[in-house]
Amino acid sequence: MKKFEPQPGFVVQAFRFALDPNATQEAALWSHCGAARAAYNWAVGWVEASWWQRKAEESYGIPEADLTEWRPWSLPKLRKMFNEVKKTDPRFCGWWEENSKEAYSTGLANAAAAFDNYAESQRGERKGKTVGMPRFTSNKLLKRLSRRVSRRQGPAVYDPVTGRTTRREPSKRWLKANEDRNKVHHRVADLRTDALHKLTSGITAEYVTVVVEDLNVAGMLRNRRLARKIQDAGFGEIRRQITDKAGWTGGTTIVANRWYPSSKTCSNCGVVKAKLSLHVRVFTCDACGLVIDRDENAATNLAALAAASTTGTGLAGDPDARASKPRGADQKTRATRTRRTMDAGRAGGAVPQQRKETRDRHQDTQASRFGGTVTDLPGGNVRIAEA
């Protein structure tokens, strides 16, 4: 873009305006900002999915001609594809009409510019620092607080004997900034813990038999771009809580082998596909012509696996079966105990009345029903199916 230059004899005057929106207008502004960020993240994920898929296929020794095609990142192509996806994708179909189309176009334009900068940097056509691959955008509150803590340092303690700075005492501003950052860390940790407990409690309270897929999490963590997201999802903690809570309610937990082809197997005829790209979200069987959602197809296969594993129990084969209550109630109550009675000769001389102590640790498990036969766990890499 050509730089603006004023004509000789003219004075350029700038004006600065401040917005003062009401509550409704402020909510609309935040919604449009979120819409632009959602469109940007979709474009980045849609384009890079083909990159990672090609890289995985190359590691399997697939010929160049059979690799997944590159996805274009030009703005017209992104707009055309997004207009097709937003009407059916559950991430957008429920609310995309609430915002202006220019909000989505802004996010798509930023994504196209980011990919152009990355491509030019890789070819050596861009000046300055090397530009990396476009990344997903998110709330940067925690990053901003961390940078503030890094900038604020206390006075240095000088050692006259050695002539060096031995340590640095934290300043009051550093302590305050560190306290603000720790509050955000604790808040995020509490939200994740609460979400995991609500998810697992709702699943085990609603379903008798739960099937989880085993994942090579240690291998997935080797990907430095996904390691933090995978750790945040807490796959291991979800599996542990489901196993424990299913035992409390009298349910059954079945772990599918990590090599079980739940996504590639047709739930209707049983034919296994040789190849199923990660970006393909609709399963189409070449043998019987079945067209079904990818996750629903995998969940149906997992339910069949559960039925085969628990044949004769009457649980996995009956979708309407409910777990028995071994304690006779929906609450966990400790056995009633009587306190020891103090002897009259002990200090105080009073003999207290015997009383019963009952600690009720009932936890409300009225979680929303995870509809159909599929429940996607955080990250979309673990599936749970009702048998």
C-alpha cells in the first residue's frame, strides 16, 4: 500500500474519537470481535489441517500423487468455503446470523494475510524477522499478566565483597502483579476441574456402560504445537474419573484398544476403510453407501464393541438400562457412629449426651443429558458411547 503524503500547502489534521456504548451496544461489539476471531481460527485450522495430513501421509510412505491436496488460503476461496460451512457447522450455525458479514470477512482477511506473510518469509521474499506459521488466537489476559510480572523487578542487592549482584528483592509492584497472575492461574485450574467433574459425573450418572478409547498421549505430547492443548484437556484425568465414578454407581467402563479402527469401520456393513483423513468429518462407506457423521459412526462401533464385551449382562445391549443403586440411594452417607462418652472422673466432670453424627456428602448429579449416542470429550480425540 502506498504511503499517504499530504500535498504541498495543505495541513493534515487528525481527530480521535472515543466510543461510549451502552450495555446492548457493548455486547454487540464483543460479539463481532468474537466472530472475527472465530472466523480467523476456522481458516487457520482448515488450511493447516491439510498440511499436517500430508505430513502424516508422507511418514507412512504414501506416494506424492496420492497425498491430500493442498487447501488454498486466498481470501475469495476462504470466503466461499466459510459461507458453505457456517450454515451446517455446529460451531457457527446457531449464531452466525447475529453478526455482520464484515466481521467474518475481517477474520478471514487476517488469516489470508498471515498465510501470505508466512509463504513469502519461507521463500526469502519478506524483509525482517522470519515469520512462523499462523497460530490460533485466544484470550491473552494470562500472557499480559505474565509479561507484567517479568517487567517489574525489585531492587538488586549488591555484595561489596564480591562486587556482584547476589539477589534481587521483590518489589511491592512485582508482588502485586504476581498475585494478580496467580489468581488467574487458580481461576483457570478451578474452571477446568469443575468442568471435568461435571462432565464425568453426568456421563456416569446417565449411562450404565461407558466406552473410552485408549490414546497414545505420551506420543501426542511430542508435538510441541499441541502439547499444551492436550495437557489442558486432561485425557488421563477424564478416564480416571469415569472409571472411579462408574464403579461408585455400579456401572462398567470398557477401554477400547488404541489400534481399534472405530472411525474407519462402517457401522452398517463392517467394511474398514484403508484411509480416512482427519479433516473428513462425514463418513461415507464405499461398500454399502452409508453416509453418517464421523463421530456418530465411531460411537456406534464403540457401542457394538461394548455389547460384544458384556454379552449376557443385560447392560450394554439395552440402551434404556440404568445402573443399579448398590447403596439404595443417590447419596454417599457414612455409617452412623456414636461418639465416645467421657468418664465422669475426667476434667469437667460432665457426661455429654450420646448423639449420632451423620455426614451427608450428597452431590447433585443433575447434569444435562449428552444427547444421542455420542459425547465428545475436550479436544475431540476421545469418544464415549452409550451401549
